[in-house]
Amino acid sequence: MTSTAVIGQYIVYRNLIQLTEPEYTLYLAINDIVYEDFFQRKSVQAVITQNNLLLMVVDTEKEEIRQWIN
């Protein structure tokens, strides 16, 4: 699945969660390499800001969370 499709899927899922379980907070977990290569683009940053995406950047090799982005 492409990164742009993942963003769309996150937005739809988040909207459904807000309707059914409004107390939940949904984060999109992404690999740190994908974050650096794709999510740092100005156009993607604009989409993130406009849609209030919450991100969790993960180092999958070390199996640790690198960054929480609200």
C-alpha cells in the first residue's frame, strides 16, 4: 500500500472511531525511514497539518518509538 493511500485510510478510520469511540486517540505509526523520505515533503506536511494527523515514528529495527507528533 502506498503512503498516500495509508493517509487516506487513516483519515477514514479516525473519523469512524470519532463517531463510535470519541474518547480514543488514533495515531498513524510509520517507519522512521518512510517519515524522512515521504512525510517531510512540504505537500505531505500540508496534508498532515490540514487533517490534524497524529503520527508515531517508529524505528522498526530497534523496535522503539522515535517520536510522537501531534
